[in-house]
Amino acid sequence: FIFFTAVYCLGILTYGVAVPSGLFIPVILAGATYGRIVGTLLGSISDLDPGLFALLGAASFLGGTMRMTVSVCVILLELTNDLAMLPLVMLVLLISKTIADNFNKGVYDQIVVMKGLPYMEAHAEPYMRHLVAGDVVSGPLITFSGVEKVGNIVHALRFTGHNGFPVVDEPPLTEAPELVGLVTRSHLLVLLNGKMFMKDQLKTSGSFVLQRFGAFDFAKPGSGKGLKIQDLDFTDEEMEMYVDLHPVTNTSPYTVVETMSLAKAAILFRALGLRHLLVVPKTPDRPPIVGILTRHDFVEEHIHGLFPNLNPHKFHSTSMGG
């Protein structure tokens, strides 16, 4: 009992602090100790080995905590090398997981929610069928012109954390506002670092930029190894100059119409592994871009913040009943 209390409390403590300690082994130890306690208490009325209860206790704790069934069953059978234990282990895992699912989600799912990570499920939630893509785009949309002033780009990169920016050509570059595509933060930083600026707002040819940069200059850097806006410095004269964004703009980004079902947009977003999904208007007499969908826009907390009266559980129960 002392060992169970110590392992249980230390497991909770170590998993909550920044040390390289997992949760799998502490759960096995706590579950096995708990099972042996039960086996010891039942020793007067049972001839079963307490080690059997220890194995089943570890299985019950793993099933209730991790919510894994097949993999845990295989791991425990490999530990014992006894195929006769399979029915008991399967039964314990089924009971523990079923009971735990009635209270909350698994520990890893709860950690993801606590840390605010925008994890998307493989399927769209039922309440998403009652919303459209234009309903969840939020926040001020920052767009760049095809030939943008350096100061505007630097200001946007310094005071926002956005990774992608729509590029819209406006008069005098075009007769009417036109969506060119999407430019990423890393490409903007490489372009600004090259300092190929112009004094006038003129569109250049793509070969002009390719002569200055190579293919590897725009390659995706490793984590934390790319350029940062804090590393770049510009004079007042350079801030008033212009830079052509057309050569580094993705002119074929994935787009959806604002009236598209949010459920379909979520499935498309996850299936294609996207980071940005542009939302365009349905009517032509409006600005060419409505907003950008990212992972955060599909998270339940974000949608509930925009629509407090929306009850996701009501739609879930209705769809399950149908």
C-alpha cells in the first residue's frame, strides 16, 4: 500500500513537470501494485496467485488511463508469454475502458486540450454540418499587395504570428482586386533578407528574383533554424521602398467558398494535411478573400467562443439517435 501510494503520487508529480519521464511505466507499476493488494486481500478466500491480480491490475490501469486495448493486450501477453491469459486480459481491458469512457477522455487527449494544441479528429463533428466556412473565420485579415511596401511587411511580421498571408493585386496593378495566392512567412523573410527593393511600385519578372536566389534559399529550414524578423534590420529609406511578392507567392492555394459546409472543409483540411485554407466569397462584387482557415478555427473551443448558444452535445446525440 505504501509503494502504491508513493508510485501514484510520484507519477502524477513527474508527469506534470518538465522532466523526461513518461506515464506508461508509472501506470504499470501503480496498477500492478493495486492488483497485488487486491490479490493479497482475497488470499484467504482464493487460491489464485497474487501475481495474476498484479497483471490484471496493470491491464486495468492501462486501459482506463491510456484507453488503448489491442496494443496493451499484446504488450502484457509478451510480458507473461502465456496465451491462456488472453481472455482475462481482454475482459479487464474492456471493462476498464468502457467504465472510463463514461467519465472523460483518455489522459493524452486531456493533456492536448489543457495545452491548447489544435488537434483535429479524423472525422468532422456533427455540429459542424450546421455551420459554413465563413462562420468561423475570425480576426483581422492581413493581406499584402502584389508589390508591397517593405515597411508594411516588416510591421505585419513583427506584430503578428501568422504564417501565411494572402496576396491581392489591386489597381493600378490590375483593373479590379484579384486574389494572387498565398505567401508564407519564411519566404517573406528570405525575400526581405535579400533586400531586392524597388523605389517604385512596379511588377517585375520572376527571372529577376531567380537570378538573385537559388532553390535552396527557399527550402524549408529545420525547427528553430530559419530566419527571424528580429534578425533583420532596415533603414528608414528601405522601409519606404517596395518589394515584388509575385515570384514567391503560391498562385494555386487550396480555396473553399464561404458557403461550404464546415464539416466538408474540416475533412478536406485534414485529408490534405493543410496548414492554410483560403475562404473566398461567393459573389463577385466583394473583396476577393474572406479569410483563412487554420487548425485553430476547427477547434471546438474556438467555435463555442463564436457561438456560445451552440450546444455540440445536442447535435451529437441527435445524429447518433438518427
